[in-house]
Amino acid sequence: MPSGSDTTAEAAPTGPGADRPGQRTGSAAVPPTGGAAESGAAGESRAAGETGTGTGTAASAPVSGPAAGERRPGRLRRLGRLARREARRSALAAVSGLALGFAFPPFGVWPLSLVAVAALALLTRGRTARQGAWTGFAFGLPFFLLLLKWLSVVGWDAVVGLSAIEAAFLALMGAGLALVSRLPVPALWPLWTACLWVTEEWARDRAPFGGFPWGRLAFANTGSPYTPLAALGGAPLVTFAVALTGGALASAALVLWRLRGTGGLSPRGALPAAGAVAVAAAVTAAGFAVPIPTAAADSVDIAVVQGNVQQAGMDFLGRPMMILNNHVKATLDLAKDVKAGRIAKPDLVIWPENASDLDPYQYREAYARIDEAVKAIGVPVLVGALVDHPTKQGYVENQGIVWDPETGPGASYTKQHPVPFGEYVPFRQQLSKIITRLQRVPRDFYPGDHTGVLKVGPARLGDVICFEVAYDEIVRDTVNAGARAIVVQTNNATYGRSGQPEQQLVMSKLRAIEHGRPMITAATSGISAVVSPDGTIEQRTKEFTQDVLTARIPLRDGKTLADRVGAIPEWVLAMVGVLSCAAAIMIGRRGRTD
């Protein structure tokens, strides 16, 4: 690798054991984070393909290059050498990425998220920005391949393509982790690590095409000691706490490994490790001190209808009116049970996203069937339907419509964040010629322009549709606009029995605590669920079954601190991450100048 091509001085020693200004050269051994352990800074420099004396100063490292008359090796050869040199470290990064994938549903082993964060911090410590970026990508690609395997219903090329795009953000974070590991005051290394995780998620949640928040550390920790922190600072604070704990554990492991190399442990030498473990323990315990308010002034009885679909996969719709008739039948059966006294009459009924597969305003048969079901149950029904845009020809809106038994359809909410390449096709004219599969999305969904606060019977509900539950601002804006309970209308039939419904359900658990509101998930084919304000899943359905859930849910008006502060914690932590990288670059340049 050419010397001086990165933002940090590549002639400086790299790796976890690289000496820093003010430290004695070769005073400690380092853990073998990517192959055989190298002893001393000079050995790490040789492993990185650089020359130098290992003193940590750029001035003492002569720049080596091809001898006179020799041709410089080609790019492919240089890349091959880099791949061979980084093979063991890359393999460890890939295993760590898979470990993070197993922290998420359907596996749900949340402690692995701590292990993965610690491993990536160690693997990038002391490396150059370029090496850190490669390690971050080697970590991120297998992580997202495992996490997003449910997208294979569309095609494995879609899984690989989206995983590569998302892994690019982790590559940038890997470069940042390598940079900040060179900053002075080693005790602050876990703090920079945690802030960079928030920075990475901040960017990935917003770009490209509005972002894709899947795979946030917070969503792997919806049943861990860190979950209550969501009530203080939302999902970003949970991510920060998890990453800070993982970084602290990495710091402790590094100190203990160095002490092992010097001949044994000593109480004085182990103090930094003990301090790092204490920080990790304090952050973990902090969640237990956060109160989760659940008391409510009043409540409401609801029924959630899961009508089911004809089949799983891309062609779940089946025949026209099939899905609508399923939901009508389930609602008519509910009405019979209410009339017979087997079930108490609910105050309102919730249907899922796409419960009506035809526009009820355009198709009289669809309108009549919905109206029949609503009149039979005798209470307002929140109906999910696809509706033609009233003024823009060729566009469709994904709506939740309040259907009253006396006045018919009324107020509605239109999904604000359609899914790119699923509900609309960016650059349709150009890409459809190359990717013919995109023709299966014949019309683009038009985004809504307001929050989903709807008066449904006696309740003021906040409606969010499907993937919108993953976006902090959409749910938060709905609560701040006056929602007393939150409804997630979703259609996961395409990805049934793939793990995706479980991944989406845990987001509802986190949002319940974050906003102190009950979360009601209504799905066409499952998983429908009722989640209490403390994050407990009170009821849930099985996938691909017709079912009805009935429950009494609290209606709450109080706001959590997370609702009040909004995105401020995320912006502050992300900015600290960016500034820490900037400081590392400036210090690196100053070192080369000196």
C-alpha cells in the first residue's frame, strides 16, 4: 500500500498495540486481532505493508518504493497482496458481523450485539483509515446478508445489492473507528466508538432515497437492560448505550491482554480495565433506573382483524377481492360472536394495510363489502386500502380510512414514506429497461403530507403504516400531534415466515417504551399484536391464519422525555462522532509535519 495515501500517517505503527506519543515503545503485547500476534510496533508496521522503525514518528520512517528501472506492481496485484495480508482479520470481522446478525430476530440473542461492537472496535484499532474501511465492510456485508435474507423472496441479487449498499456505511464507520483509536486519552476511546455508531445509523436512516433503518443496534435490544433508555432519548440513545458498553469491554480486554504480555497482572496495571468494566456495568444498569409510565386516565376496547391472504410471496394478492373478502368474513364472524354474547362489543375495529385490495371509491363491490362489515359490527373501522390519487393520474395512495357505520368513509391517513423499489421506482424510465423485475411495480405510490392522527370512535389514534415504524421522526411526530395510542397497519405477506415480521414487531416494542403508548399491530397475514406501554407483548397471532384479537388498551396523554427532546440527542452524539474523526485527522497531519 503506498505510503501517505490515507488521512492518517501510514508510516506510524498500526494495530491494537501501536505505541502512542508519550508511551514506551514495545512496552506491551497486543491481542492477535487479525492473525498471528505481532510483537512491538515495528512488527505491526511490517504486517501493514509499511516500513519504519516502530517509534511512531513519520520522520523516522523512510518511504520505500520501486527501485530504479522497476515497474510498480499493478493495481490488481496490490489488491491481491492486501487481501492476503488482511485475510485473517477480514475473516474475524465477517464472523463478528454474523454474530451481530444473530442478535436480531428471529434469533434474538441480544448480548451478541455487545460482542460484535467490541470485536469491530478491536479489529479496527490502530489501523489506517483505508484498512479500517475494509474491515468495516467485511463486518457489514455478512451482517446485512443474514439480517436481510428475507428479501430473497424478491431475489438474492436484491439481498446482495441492498446489503452492499448498507455495508458501505459500516465501511465509513470502520474508517472512523480506525482514526479515533489514535486519539490521545485512551480512556475516551469507548466514547468515540459509541458516537460513531450513532453517526453511522444517523446517516443510514436518511440516505439514499430516505434511508433504510433496518439493523440499528437499538432494534436488537428491545428486550435488554438498555431498552428503557428509549424513553429518555429514543432509539439513538439505546444504540449509544449498547455501543458504549461494547467499546468499554473492548478497552478492558485490550488492557488485560497487554498486561498478560508484560508477564502478569498487577492491581495498578489492571485499574484501567477495572474502570472500563465499571463503565460498562453502570451503563447497563442505567436502564433499570428509568421509570416506564403506564397509568392512563381512560381506556378503550379494540378488535384487530387479521383476514389472511391466499398465499405467501410476491403473488400474495391472489384473485381480486380475495383479501378484502377474508377481512369482511372475519369481521362478520366477530359481529356474530358479539351478538351471541361470546365477546364484548369493541369500541372500534382495526384492519391492516391493504385489507382492501381494490379502491373502494372506484369499485362499488369493494365499497359495498366494507360497508356491510362495518354496519354489521356497528362501530368505526380503520380500513387499510389502496386508493387512486384524486388528481395525479397513474399514482396510488396507501391509506388508512376511518369508516363509520352511519356516515361511511371519512378521515384518512396516507403513508408518508413509500418504500423505494417496492412501492415506487426511482428513475423508473431508465432502470425498468435494465431491471425488468421492476415492472412488477406498475404504479408509484404517492407520499402523504401529514401525520396519521385519526379520531376512530372514542379514541384518538396515531396511524403509521408498515415500514414507517422504523423511522423515529414519523412515529414521534404522530405522538406529538396528539395520538393517545399508536396503530401499525402492515402487510408482511410477501415476507411471511422469513423473520421479517419478527424484526418489525420488536420495533413496536421499542416504540411503546419510547413514547409511553400502547402499540397495536394489524397485519394481513401476521404477526398482529397488542403491545402495552411498557413493551410487553400482551397478545400476538400466528402467521398465515385468520384471527381476531380483542383487548382493552390504555389511552395516554403524557409525553416522555424522548418525545420532548426529539432528535437533539441523536444530532449531538452524531456530531461528536464526526468531530472526533476530524480531530484525529488534524492530529495525524500535525504528526507528519512534526
